[in-house]
Amino acid sequence: MQIDALDLARSALMISLWIATPILVSGLVIGLVVSIAQAVTQIQEQTLSFVPKIAAMILVTVMLLGWISTQMVEFAQRMFVG
């Protein structure tokens, strides 16, 4: 019984990581590009790096919404059906 609970928790964490990875990677890439642009131009405005990252992460989330939904439904089916 304890092993089953640990397997369920591990599966939940893995699916969460699998779903979050593309969103976080997009924020990382955009943040890196903006940071390089800020270093080159010597503009150190905090909102200049924050807003593009949030916009990119929202855009990636919207683009992957179908895939995310599919992953979550499949996970829920595995949890409840067996």
C-alpha cells in the first residue's frame, strides 16, 4: 500500500515536470536573450526582462494547451481507472 502511494506521488511529480518543462524552457531562453540584449545596450530596466518572459510563457502555454490537457486527462484516467 505504501509503495502504491509512493508510485502515485512519483507519477504526479513526473507528469508535472513533463508539462512544465516547455513553459519554463521558453521563459529561460527569452530571459537569456533579453539579458544579453540588456548587457549589450547597458539598459538595466527590471520590467524589460520580466514582461517578455511572462508573455512568452503565456504564449507557449496557450499553444500547448491541447497537449497539456491530453496529458492531464491520460494521467487522471491512469489514476482512477487503474
